[in-house]
Amino acid sequence: MNDRFDVVIAGAGPAGAQCARDLASRDYDVVVLETEPEEGFPRQSNKSTGGTFPSMLSAFGIPNDVVMNFTDTIVVESPNEHFVQRQAGGVLDFAAFKQYLVEDGRENGAEYRFDARVSKPLMDGGEIVGVQYNGSERVYGDIVVDATGPAAPLAKALDVTDLRREKQAIGIEYEFEGVTVNQEGYADLTDAMMLRLDHEYAPGGYSWIFHTGEDTAKVGLCYIQNESYQRYADTRRTVDGYLQHWLDSDPRFDTADRIEGRQHRGSAHIQRPGSLSTDNFMAIGDTVPTIDPLWGEGIHKGMRSGRAAAITADHCLIPEEQDTSAENVSLYDDLWRNEVAPRMNARLLLTELLYFAPNERYDTLLRDLQRLDEDTLIEANEGNKLAVARLLQLDDLPLLARFAKQRLRG
């Protein structure tokens, strides 16, 4: 096998596979090293809810046949209220989506090596020049990209990432049939993606129902074991226990049955990233905290980070002017902060405040959203400070004071 490439990518998730697609279409020699075996891929990493939006599908040329259901609305629930906003979306068959990215990349010329577990960077003069995998196998590249997710063996070795355990969100999801999506007393979830803010079921996080057609849906929850979790959680319950508690309590699941083999578990970090790149190297996808901090959407941002890395590699590998120095590769950092995750600091602050609030405040929040203009939620989600201010009340002053004290202690 060839042991030298223009770009070596560790990880065949959405970010790594999209980076390979883009670079291969530009005639670069690219190899992707993926830990999982090709047979059954992605059995081990089929962990995403698959919720996304038409802007992602069109921007990256994703075919409709990997979409389980196109949705018309986003629903936000609290213990006693709900808010509905018209917003087109799509729930992906995540495994089929990942398989498509791999096959399309191969058709463009990217090489994939499965059963290839990357263990460490190969260094020369203090700079990464390749990777070691499967014990003693080696492959070299002008640029190396870590797209392995939280494992991050290359980014950690190069001190490019600082993923903190206390910022790690854990989640679980099952797919069900027999779900009552139009249950009396609840919002109609037909062709909807629903997120529920309720510490009873997801302390310091949120739960969801994504309609996947007829009486089927993806149902799950996630949370971070932070101070909010410690305040609201029953520590005797695991994440599985919390999901079962919701299933046992909510009448929408009275006739629901799990679909065999359709269980997903995952984790991601909700924090500010440290550095993103160095000489000859970039970290993309969940290797750095790329997931949307507020609502957990990670596919679109992961794909964007893969594309930003491909743009950067193209910029650095110009014939006769090749420059893969940290300074030149830092174009990726600029693209990440301006296009992949703009206003990250403001949105992280809003996320922490949102999950700090009690259930009663969630009810008030949704009543406020019902009376405000329809753009308020979108603008607040983007970190717009004026939009956030419109959602605050005088009664929030004690809550804000406690939140400020917590941040100072942190």
C-alpha cells in the first residue's frame, strides 16, 4: 500500500468523510483511517439522532434517500407548556448517511482503510509528519487531520485539544414504533423534531422525540454531569434509568415498542475549544468541541469543520508555494470561528444559563416565546444579546445572581 499522501485523515465520521470528499474532488491524494471494520460500518459509531436542516443537505449534496423523514416544525416542550415554530428539517438514517459519504468519497478518489486504529502521531523535528496505526503500521502525509471524536489520540498528543471530563455530555437514544405522536394534551409531533426541557427526565440537559414517519420516532435524552445535574438529579439513576423513567411516565409511549438493533449511545464535549491546529495538523468534528452547545446539533457543524479543513489544506498545498506551517494552517482556526461556530462564547453562556434554570422557569420561557415574534428564538439561539435580553425578566435577578456566583466559583 502507498504510505505517503497529501492528506491523512483519522476517522470516517461526517467531518472526516466530508473533508476527504472535498479534497478528493480536488484531486488530492487522501487516505482515511477508520477504526471500525468495513463490514457493518458504522455499527459502533451509529450514535447520532440524525436531526438536521435542508441547508446542510443542499450545501453538501446529500441525497434524499438517506433521510428517514422530512419534518415541518420544531417543538420545544417544558413540563407544562409547549412552543411550536415552523422550520423545515430532516431526520437522517445516520448509518446510511455515513455510508454515503464514504462511497462518494471513494468515487472521487479517496482511499479508505478500515480496521485501522490510529494510536499516535509520527514526529520529525517536533512536527507531525504522519500517524502510526494498528501497532506498527505507518502512513505519512503533508497534512494530518484528526477526526476521531473525543478519543482524539493525535490532537491530545500534540496538545491541540483540552477536552474536560466535567464538560462531557452523555446521551442515549432508542428508535420506537407504536409512538402516539398526536397524543391529546401534548403538541402534535407529526413531522416534527421535539426538544423537551425538563429536569425530571434530563437533569441539566434535554430529551427529544424526532418523528421518523407513521408511528415511529427516535426518542432519547442527554445531559452533562455538571452543577445543574448535581442540583436536580437523582444520582441513583443512570442515563438509561432516566430514559426508562420518561418512557414509563409519558402516555405517548404507552403502546411503543423498541425497534430491534436501533439503539444509539454517544458523547460530546460542550466547552470552548482551545487551539484547533498546529504545524501540518488540524482537529475537526468532535475532536474539538464543535457540537451546537444549545440544542446538540452536530452534523452540520461537523460537516462545516471538515470543509473548512479541506479549504485550508488546499490553501496550504498550492504547488511550488506549499506551506503547512502553523501560521498558514491557522486559516482553519479563522474559518472555524467565523463560519463553523460563530458567537461560540455567547452561545455557551446561554446554554449554561438555560440548563441552570428550574422547571418553572422553562414554563415561563415558553409562554414568553409564544407572545414574542417568531425570530426571537432563532436570534437567541445564535447568541444575539438583545434577543436573549427580551427573554429575561426582573424575577430572574436571583437566578442570574446564583448563576454568576457559580461561574465565579468555576
